[in-house]
Amino acid sequence: MSALLEVSGVSVTFDGFRAINNLSLSINEPELRAVIGPNGAGKTTFMDIITGKTKPDTGHVLWGEQSRNLLGMSESAIAREGIGRKFQKPTVFEAQTVRENLAMALKNKRGPFDVLFYRKSAEGATRIEELAAEVGLTEQLPRTAGELSHGQKQWLEIGMLLAQDPRLLLVDEPAAGMTPAEREHTTDLLVRAAKTRAVIVVEHDMEFVRRLNCKVTVLHEGSVLAEGSLDHVTANPQVIEVYLGR
Amino acid sequence: MKNSFLVTNRSVLVFLLCLALFTLGVTVLAEATGAGVISTSFVKTLGKTLCLCLIAIAMDVVWGYCGILSLGHFAFFGIGGYAIGMWLMYARTHDIVVGSLSNDVIPATSAEISDAIGTQIFGVVGSSEFPLIWAFAHSLPLQLAAVVIVPGLLALVFGWLAFRSRVTGVYLSILTQAMTLALSLYLFQNDSGLRGNNGLSGLQNMPGSDLGQDVLSIRFFWASAVALGLGYVLFAFVISGKMGSVIRAIRDDEARVRFLGYHVESYKLFVFTITAMVAGIAGALYYPQAGIINPAEIAPIASIYLAVWVAIGGRGRLYGAVIGATFVSLLSSWFTGGGAPNIDLGFYEIVWTDWWLVLLGLSFVLVTLLFPKGIGGLFDYITINREKGPKA
């Protein structure tokens, strides 16, 4: 197992506020990792940096076998490298059908002229059916995404992520606003996805993290406070102090 | 491939059929080719309207589908008009000059001919020299190429700078408007090389042809109809399938599209440039029918009208843009041309030439507030009712 993503010495400051402070972290492939931390610990900023939305002041983000630097790349180039992101709030294209949403995410050439002359293929259609079955949206394929329930939108977004076939999946609070049954389904999906690729889950909910049963990284004030199994980190006095108040 | 695309997009076929029937109807009724019920000037009005429909569908693709409210597409339209106008004016002046010099005892040299043409064209701005931009004015193929290439290049460079800096929304609209205003102000200057505020005139005459206006008008009408038909098919193709999906996704949430791996700027640039090129073609067909082009045509207000047509007709559907452009522009010439009877209220007389803009502005506000889908939205009610019909 070699490191797929290596974040080292990354710092970023917004108007004098240090959101990320000398953060270092490394993820293997395949691996399932949970990132937890209190509000303002820098979890979302951490994702923004990896996906190219935010440029850090210092540090490196190295990717893949050739250790390519992601920092100089645009969001779309990073996504094409194989990093998929799911946002906290489900963001699907509500005016389009579930099928169109999945088709857009499907791994294919992304250039304007490739897309202009792209014609529907049988493999593409089969792949969309498979993905829809995996996230339980087979019945909803012809429906407009805007009509879906909150949980269904979350799954559609996860389906779109899987359609991109990324090597690294970044998932921001997937269980937010879900019923217990939906949560269980989501856990299954993530655990299964992590068998073949790297998955980083940012989560508040300890119960959900416990069910993922994986290595945990605790962020606090923009850097790593503790790392290890959930039982290990929750036994850490510093972590207890951070979570249970000062 | 083309066939399957047309078969799966029935509305395109319906539109082409309507356009063909309309063209046939006008041909049968026109002076040159038929009964003569429709006057030559009205054939020109109809031909110009078809050109306006063409730029309106381009606007609909860039705004209604891709979400870029461009207030600069009439600048591309005007550039297309100027490009063809330069050839029309040069070639016609050349014919006249050569004709008048041919009676001289000593044949005129080519330098003398060129001087005489220069004096004829640029006399109004106190010059007789050919500016550099007229270098290709003698060649119809080159000026025809310029109709597409110049708006395309301008859109490419402008769009690249704007989209790369991630200028979006109303700021982008202001930027496109500034570009349009700058171009129009530049053209107003006498030393712009395009005859300042005089513009180019006499464009209704076809050099080297002795056809009358009645014949020319119906030919330009046909050309405009063909261009609109081809443009409609082109844009229907662009907005269908996956490309259309990505373009609409960019309109709704461009940041999300980036995270799917699509280079949003390239897509916007593609849409902006291709619509600018079509706008240039529309302009090149419009101005020979109008007979004159001047910088006032390029003023930002024209591009705002374009947005109003598309909004009233219905954004996000190509036939909506066609309906909007036809309806509003014909209504506009009826009101401002004195066709509408003034209303005497006793204490005040509503003169439509003054009040038309107020009426247009009001209807724009009302449509935007009450019927965001525009006139084209009415078709939804028809299809919904038809679907519901048998069940009920």
C-alpha cells in the first residue's frame, strides 16, 4: 500500500484567521478514513484545499504514484485526476432528470467537442442502470432531480460520485438529515466503495463514525490532534477536552 | 447521425415545417414571384425579422441555456453587417466610378480609380485614403469570411479574458455592455475608418447585378429563411444530448460542474463564440435588407432589446426566442411606424411613437414577474392538457 494523497505542512489564513495550521495527513488506496472535529476545526477548508477551491499559503498536496502537486491545478483538472467530492448540502442539478445527472457524472472525456459529439452508448446506459440500482434510485431515473426527497438527493449525489469512478472520494457529512434506515444504507455504500478506492468521510456524528469502523483523524484548530482507531482517539485526554468543553 | 437527431427532436421538424410554409406563403404573395399582395418593403421587413429571430435563438442559447446574460450580441450582429457592408459599398462604388471614367479619352489608371473610389466613400468624413481595415473590401469571399471570423475572434478573446477571471452574473453583463458601448463609440469617430456616424449606406443594391429591389428582396428573404433554419438545427443539436445537459448545469450551478471534472470556462467560451458567429451571420443578412448601417445600431440598447425579446418569448426554448423576436419586433414597428392609432383621452393624447417604449418596458416587467416562461410557456399548458385529456 502506497500513499495516494499526501498533505504536508499546509497552512491557510483567511483575513488573519488561521483556518488550517501546518496540517499533514496521508491516505492510502484503498482506505476508509473518518475526519472528525468540532466546528471551525478546518474540516471543510481541508476539503476545499484538496479539491482546488482554496489555495493554501504554504505546504504541498501530492497525488498518485508520480507524486504530482495538486496545488497548481484547477478544480476541473483535479476532478479529472480522480478526486470526487460530495458536499454537505446535496447539490444535484434539480432541473434535470436523475438519468441526466448520472450521465453527466459518468466517466468519459470532458472536452467540449467530445461532449458535443457524444452519443448515448449501450455501455453508458447499462452503467447508469447499475449505479441507480446501487443507490436505490432505479424507479426514479426518469424523474426530475428536484422532485426527490432529501435522502434521495444525497444518494443521487453519491451515485454521481461513483459514476465519476474516482480514486479518492471526499464526503462531507453524508448522514446529515437522514433517517436511521437511510443512514445504514449510506454506511453500507461508503464501506463498499472504500474496498476499491480511498474514501475520506467528514462527520460530526460519532455514532455514524463508529459504524464506519475505520481509522479516525481528529482535527482541531486547523491541525491534526490525534489519529488512530475511534476507541484510541476518544480515550485521548486532549480530544476529550476539545469535545467536551473547556 | 443527423437523421436520428432530427427524428428524436420532433419540435425541430415542426419548426422547420412552419418556416418552410411561411417562406412559401410569402413567396406566393410577393411582388416579384407571385400575386403581389405583399409589398417589396414588407418582404424586406419580414426578411429582417427572420434575421432577428436568428440572433434571438443565439441569445437564447447563451442566456436561456448557458446563463450568460450577454448584452453584447448586437455588437457581433453589427460587425457582421459592417463586414458585408464594406464589400457592398466598395464594389458598387467601384462599378460606378469605372462606368463614369470609361467615357474618358485616356483610360484611367488603377491608382486613379482607387483614388476616385476613396473620395466617393470617404468624402463625407473628409478623407480619400482607404483605411487599413478596408484592405480586403474588394473581395467578397474574404469579407464573407470576416462576417464569421471577426465576431468569433472578438468573442473568443473577450470571453477568454472574462471567463478565465471568473466574472459571472450581472458583472459579466456589465462587462459585455461596456464592450458594446466602447465599440459603438469607436465607430462613431470619423477616423475609425468606417465613415463615423454616417455608417455605410446603399447596401440594398447588389453590385454587378441589375435585378430590381423586388427580386433582390425575395432572394434575401429566402437566404434569411435558410439561415434561420440551419441556425435552428445547429443550436437544437448543441442543446440536445449531453452538451445541453452540461450547459444547463453550468447555468444552474457552475461550481458543482467544475467538481464533476468539466472545464466550465471552455464550455462558456464555446457557447459564447459560436453564438457570436451566428449573430454575425444574422447581421450580414439583415443590413443588406435594411440598406444602411450606422454605429447607433450597435448601441447597448439594441442588445437589451434582444434580451427583452427572448424573455417575453420564453427563455430556455428556441421557438420561444423566435416567437419573442417576431412578435415584439413586428409590434414595435407597428407602434413606432404610426400604424397604431393614437388614443385621445380628452385631456391628453397618447402618441404611440412616444409611449411604445413605456408599454414595452411594462410588458417586460409583467412577463418577468407573472409569466417567467414567457409566451412560449403557453405551449406547456397545451401539452399538459393533452396528456391529461384522455385520462380525465
